[in-house]
Amino acid sequence: MKTEITELLGIRYPILQGGMAWVAEYHLAAAVSNAGGFGIIGAASAPPEVVREQIRKVKELTDKPFGVNVMLMNPNAPEVAKVVVEEGVKAVTTGAGNPAAFMNMWKDAGIKVIPVVASVAMARMMEKAGADAVVAEGTESGGHIGSATTMTLVPQVVDAVKIPVIAAGGIGDGRGIAAAVMLGAKAVQMGTRFIVAKESIVHENYKERVIKAKDIDSEVTGRSTGHPIRVLRNKMTREYLKMEENGVSLEELELLTLGSLRKAVMEGDVVNGSLMAGQIAGMVKKEQTCKEMIEEMMWEAEELLGIGSVGLR
Ligand code: TUI
């Protein structure tokens, strides 16, 4: 399936892997790129030298294009922004903020810039600032989220900007990809389904929670702090939400979540850990290789869209 995004990124299939904190490390990114999608290293709060190391490891495992997600709430973001230039990555996606300060540096280096946005206003601003594309991410997503749904956000962003739009949030199979294309998207970004990929280093306990999750098993913590985060419900979310209800201070809430994602991903602590996942978790049923997932989804999407090798423009 050829689209403006497969051309822009030099990839076979219009599927980007989300830049998930702790989860999107080099094994996963390389596997997605090798399968014809666009693998992404999630820099999250990693120190710049760790990000450099991760980039170099992806290069050892694949000669296909891949990207880096720069999480803008990270105090190290300016240094990470320089590392991606020095290492010459194909594209950068950004999350949780406005990447305007880095845009010129990236563009001058020939890096494609794809900000993740959760509103039409932000999409317009990013187009003006020189973005090559945007990811319109609906509130169905895991992790840090906005409030508009994918179904409403994607077509509104498509109407508002001329650059290609990538849909994210609640997409986990070929039907979701076909639906995103119907809404005007030129590609999709998926995170939750890739958590359970065979190549994903996520602890088995976390993968099992995603696979066993039902449709309404996610919860949004932190609405009162201005940083809403979608996670699977557990002891941590119950305590967090109770504390939020009782008006507990920001500092105390931060203490509860501090390091809790790492605890879930690395140690498999599904009780006190932060199990970031999107609402699509209810549809994720088994561990598969990235290649199996991508080929299965693309076959399904192309069947539904009634396209074969002709391509989509
Ligand atoms: O960034 C994400 N998802 C994330 S980041 C993350 S790590 C984290 N951990 C704890 C607290 C906060 C973050 C986990 N999941 N998705 C992309 C995304 N970006 N969703 C929403 C936004 C966004 C929000 C506000 C983009 C721009 C924006 O604009 C703010 C501004 O500066 O105008």
C-alpha cells in the first residue's frame, strides 16, 4: 500500500510503531522496521547517551529506516534533539509538548519531523512551523493523552492541514487501519499491539495483562494534574484515583507514579506498576512477531479497502 507516508519515510507498509517509554527500545524498533513498518525508539526520559546507544543498536540490526520519539517533557530533550541529528536518523516524532524550538535544527539536518498532536490547533501550528506530517492521536491511546477521540480528531485534522496525517489511538488490526484510511489518514501509528510482540522486551506479566484486558479495563489517572495518563486498572490506579479525589498534592501523586512504568515493564510489577496501554488492549489476543502482526493487518486492511498492488494515493 503506497501512500504519501510510505514515500516520505521509505517504508513498505503505512504502519509506524509508537515511541512508547521503556517499551520502544532497539529490539522492537528494529523488528518493526525489518517487517516493513517504521520502528521508533522511544527516548522518553532516557539520558542522551543512552538514546545514542539505542540508535546505534538499531542500525546494527536493520538497514531499513527508523525514527526516534523525543518526549518533550523530558528535561534532557534539547540534548536528545542534538543526538538524533548527530546520528542521522530518518525521522523524529515528538510527544507531550511543542517541538517548535528544535524544528529548524532537524529540518536543516534533513530529518523528517512528525509531531504527535491531540488537537486541530496544534496540528495547524506544526504545519506552519514546517512539520512534514502529523500524528493525530486520539484519547483511546495509552500513556499521555488528549481529550478528542480518534474518530473525531483525524478527519478534523485532515481537513485543517495539507501535510499528510497519521492516525493513532484505538487502532490494533486491519479494520482499524482501513477505517483510518477512510477518515483521510495516510498511515497509522500503533503502540499497544506492539507491547506484546515477540521481539518486545516487556515483562511477561505486563504482556499477559494486555492480552487478558477487556474493553473497559483502562483508566485515566492524572486528569487533575493536567497530565492525563491512560493505564490498565490495578492497585496503583485505584490508590491514585482515590488520592486525586481527596485532593492530594501533586508532589504526593508524582511520588506514587515515579518510576512505576519502569517497574511494570522491567520487573513485571503489575500490582504497583504503571501499565500504560490503549483502549484497544481488549482486542490484543496473542503474542506474535512484528512481521506476523504487520502482514496479517495489511492483508486484512487491503481486503477491506479493495486495493491490491495498485496502491493508494
Ligand atoms: O506523548 C505521548 N504519550 C506519552 S508520553 C509518555 S511519558 C510521560 N510520563 C509521565 C508523564 C508524562 C509523560 C507516555 N505517553 N503521546 C503524544 C501526545 N502528545 N499526546 C498528547 C500530546 C500533546 C499534548 C500537548 C501534544 C502537544 C501538546 O501541546 C502542549 C503545548 O505545549 O502546547
